[in-house]
Amino acid sequence: MTNSWANWAGDQSCTPASIAEPGSAEEIAALLKRAEAAGQTVRVAGSGHSFTETVLTDGLLMRLSKLNRIHSVDRASGLVRVDAGLTLNAASNALHPLGLAFPNLGDIDVQTIAGATATGTHGTGAKLQNLSAALHSIELMTADGSIVELNEQTDPEGWRAARVNVGALGVVTAVTLQMVPSFVLEGIERPIPLEEVLADLDSHVDGNEHFEFYMFAHSSIAMTKRNNTVELPEEPRGRAVEWFSDVLLNNHMFDALCRLTRRTPALIPQVQKFSARAGSYRRQVERSHRVFASPRLFRFTEMEYAIPREHSVAAIREIKEVAKRFDTVMPIEVRWVAPDDAFLSPAGGRDTCYIAVHQYVGMEYEPYFRACERVFDRYNGRPHWGKRHFQTAETLRERYPDWERFAEVRRRFDPAGRFTNPYLERVLGPIG
């Protein structure tokens, strides 16, 4: 029987020599020993929500889905020790009854904690950092099976490298998360003319804890979403209402429209204008993770870049104009993130605007994404490590002030290149 693996979108796949699902650190160590004896490289897959070739291998592919436990919870400090294979959603559901929550989440929460943090996954909020900033301590297993605990005290350089590590340092087996007291969000979605948003952008971004919007190339409307903490009781939506809104309208109906435009691209402008108008006012008052995240049931591929916040308006306008030249029915998503100090964080050291472009499955993405990337390059953009891009180590090195410091940690933890693959060789360079 052939071992095969594919990501969520179905656009990245590989046939490893073996796929393993270890249930303990001891099993991981034994697998690493076997891989070394066989001369195989090792990659670790999370939930497969990256769009890059980051986990592809012809050697050993590990999946940590069995490492999904919560080991300890300190309600007073907010420190929570968990296995690396626990998903964001499972952690949120388990910790909310204990009075704890992630300070921020993206709009998808099915990723593993190790995978989401390794790629610099983020939500939105001008004063909020990406998810990896919540990593108080990281347990990492290196190629020889030894375990190191990385935090600001034990190994500050290793800790800053491991928080966004792209799987290049070893196998993250467990982490300690810094959580916050659980909170209720009021989420308000409403359509606003894009030019009205851009004319007063700072007041939207700074005037809300979490602000983002979607826009379409052929519509003048921005579909805005603002989430703010409120001292109100939860008002959970009924199951029927939730299914109608999140599943039927936002997934099945939009999927049908995407399939229609894939067959008949000339309909894209009309479909986009209809979709923007259909995004009417909506209000949610629920526990935080239910407001942050929503299901994604149709397939697409994605590119997302982090640019300095001060270029937000110019870049948003340019990307919208680029999108008009290509056949894509999908929206453009815009979010903001606070700076952090992880060596490979796309938001490292600067207030950041993230702009994401998407293409529906089965439609040509490369010419569109390359045209967008040329815009992002002009603004010193850094790609999201889990999204498509066409950069190399040579083009990226100058964009990260701490690039060589990450490379030094990588050489220290994986001198023989056990955890590399062609993608990492391209985007990080060879270890030597």
C-alpha cells in the first residue's frame, strides 16, 4: 500500500517512504533513530492547512495527531502546558470552561498549535501579536532524540528561532502557552464603501481591538468585521441560524458561485458585486473563539504578505487593481498585527498590514499571484510561511534583520540537515 499525504487544499502532495503517528516522545525518538539509520529526512505535518511545500518529503513524514493532550493548567498565571498536536479549536473548547482563552485567533482554528505557530499564523488587531507570541516555552526534540526546553531564560536565541520555525529545527513535542482570561466578543460585520474605509483607516484599525475587511476587485464595497470585548452574557446563535449563515451561505452558496465562474469567467464581475451586496449587517455576541473562527468547507489556494503598516492604503489600492486583470472570483482579505521579536516572524519588528489573495481550486493562480507579489516586493513584503510565494533565501535574507541569527540556531539544532526538504533549501538556504 502506497503512503501518500496531501494538504487540505489538495494542491500539495507527496509519497513519503513512511508515514508515522507517534503517541509519545519515546516513539518520536525511536522514529528519528530509524530515519537516521535509513538516511531519510524527516518532516512533520500538522492539519495540512499550509499551501506551500513545507512538509513534503520522500523520507519520513510524522503526524502528531495522537499528541493532543492538555498536561497542566495554571489558572492564576494563565500558563497551559499542551501537546504540540492539539488543535487550536480543541484547546479553545477545553480551556474556556476553565476561564482561559487565546488572546487572538485567525479565521480558521483547525490547525495544530505547533503548525500554526511554526508558520506565523495570525489574527487581526493593531495591538495584538501573531499566535506564536503566546509560546512561553517550547519542548523541541532534535535529530538525535534529545529534548531541549526553549524559553527566554534557558535559551533566548533558540526560543526566538523556535517560535516561528517552519519545521526546520526539529520536532516540537509540547509547548507552554501564555493564555488570557476568557472573554466575550461582540462581532459586527457590515458593508462600507471601500474608499470610506481607506479615507479613515487608522480610526478603524486603532479604534477596535480587532478590525479586518474583505474586498472584491469588481465591487466598491468593503465587507468589514470588527470584534471587541464586551461585558455581556453570551448570546449563542441557534444551530439553524448558524448553519444557514456559516455553512449554507458562506460556504455552499459561495462554492456554487465559484464553480459557475470557473466555467464562465465572464460572470466574475457580476458575481463579485452580488457577493459584496449579500454581505449584509451581522452581529454576534459569543465566547471569543466562536467569533474569531468560522468553517471553510470549499477549497482554494492562497498567498498572503506582511507589509509595513504605513503602506496599507497604497498597497490595498494596488492589489485591487491587479486583481481586476485576472480571472478570480475570490475576495482579498486585509488584517493588521502588532510587531513581535521572533526571528522569522513576518511581523517581526514592525507594525504590520497583512494582505491575502486567493484563487479557487482548479483555476490558474500563478500569473495572478506573481503579479501581486511584484506589488508586495516593492513594499518590502514578507510572505506568510504557510501561504504560496515565489521567494528564495537570496530574496528574503535582506527582509529579516535576524536572518543570520535564525540560521545559526538551525545549524546548532540540525547540523546534519535531518529536517530539511527542497522547499526549506529554497527559502532558508542550505544549512552549511
